Amino acid sequence: MPTLLVVSTSPGAGKTAFAATYAARLLADGAAVSLGKAFGAAEDADVTALNTLVEGAKAIDPVNVSGNPTEDQVKQAAQAAGGSDASAITVIEGLSGNHAVNRSLADELDASVVLVSGQSDFKSAIEAAPVYGDRLAGVVINNAPRHRGHDLDTEVVPALEVAGLPYIGVIPEDRRLVAVTARAMNECLGGEWLEWEEHADELIENVLIGGLVLDWGPLYFASQENAAVLVRGDRPDLAIAALATPIKALILTCGVQPVEYVYYEADKRQVPLTVVKSDTQQAAMELERFLEFSHFDHPAKLERFSELASEHLDLDRIDAAIARPVTG
């Protein structure tokens, strides 16, 4: 049974995104696929994402562990993965940073391993790689900063090559991959829906603040794509200027209900409209903290990560690795 174990150097490095993307690619090519996490709770956000984003894959039930998995729990995880569908290609997500357990699981599954790391954490990837030995199919650098390409080319990739590690490629940072929905923003701020909540599940990639806007309003609010706008509820001039552009949501602050003109424009353009009690500065600060915990949980994120993977990663190398059993 061909098996790929996806691991990472640290939480949030991108192993769920990679596992989902690679499984979706296999399904698109007509393969039967089993997909899931080795360890975790059934209500784990990543488990839910894998089950809902990749339609057609057979779900692997994770082993619920508390602390470091025992040898028996590793065997249980391997049995759960292997028993899901003997004819399928298995893509399973391991642990973040626990390379000893991941290696044990890889041995139980006779799996190839992809190690996902952030660019700033590449030295941890180099240190961890020997644990996997010949099972390591490659290293993926994820979320590489746009303005640190020189460091990637002159420091990171050469270091991986000197260490003898197979380099799969790099996923550049992308705003869509860290975006959240208007619904999630409203829940974060404790807001009240006024209009078009049914359109609140599109991704918001940018947030614009309607404060001291010196430029022509529509020009400013059209400056960013897929944007939500934060503006005081008692500033209908700014709210209407924002609604003259293709924004994804309008968040009114200070608990002020809008005038009828704002309702009219939001309704005409079917823009989600919400009002929150906090002032604009407080709301912006709350959203800034909230956006740090964005999850890979939206079909548009899977679509975008798949595009970037096809463009920047040598996925054929992984195909070749899982096509033959690993004996190491």
C-alpha cells in the first residue's frame, strides 16, 4: 500500500495544507485515496478540514492521544491508516516536531516522508532529516516571505543541498492562505448581522480602515482586493464610499446602527453588513490578533495552495517515492 507521511518541524508549518493538496491531486488523477491525521481528536480543526475539503478521500480516524503517543498508539494509528482501504494510496499527517514518533509510524506503514518547514526554521529541518533516513522523499519550504527570496536562494536551498536533502520546492507566502471569512471576523468581534449574512463565507484577504481617508473614498477602498472595511457606524459618507467598490464585507463600529442609505447600498450590492460594539481601533487590534490564527479550512485555500504547489513544487519526485516500498 503506497503511503506518504507528511510531517513538519513545528505547528502551523503547513503539513495539513500539503497533505490535503497532495491527496486532492491524487484523486484528480483517478487514484483511490485514504486521508487523515495519525493522532488527534475527532473534533480537531485539521481533521475536520481534511474530511471536508478533500471530497472523495476515505477518512482515516485519528488515534486520540494525550501527550506523547505510546508504542501501542503508534501501532493503532498505523492499523487505522492501513485498514481504511488496502487498495488506496494513503496520505497521513504525522506530528509537528516529534520526529522519533513520526519515524516509528513511518516504519509501521513503510511510508515515504515529506517534511514541511517554514523558511526561518530550515535549520530544524536539516537537524530532523537524519531521523527519517532513506524514508525522506523531500523537504518543502512553506510560506516563504516575498522579500526574502535572496536568502532562500543563497542560504536555505544551498544548506539543504549540502546536507544531502531532497528539495521539493517552496510555497511562497500568499494572502489567501492566511485569510478568514467575514463570518469568522464577525464572531471574533461579537457583531450583529444586519444584511446578507448568507454571503459571509467568502475569504477576506485584506482589511481597510475607514478613518482619516485623504484620497477620494472609492479610490482608497478599491485599493485592495477581497477586502473588508472597518468604519464607524456614524460615518455614512465613508460607508457609502466603501460600498461603491467591490468589498466583501462592511463592519460598522461603535455600536451605531447605519442610516437607511447604507442599508440600501449594502442590499443593492449584497454586501454582508455587521455592527460591533467596539470602536474602530479596538476592532482593528482584535482582528490583527485573530488573523494570526488563521486555519487551512476553506475550499479557496485548497485551490490556491494547489495552484502554488503545481507551479513551485516537484511533485513528481514524491510520486516516484511512494510508487515503490521503502526499506530502511
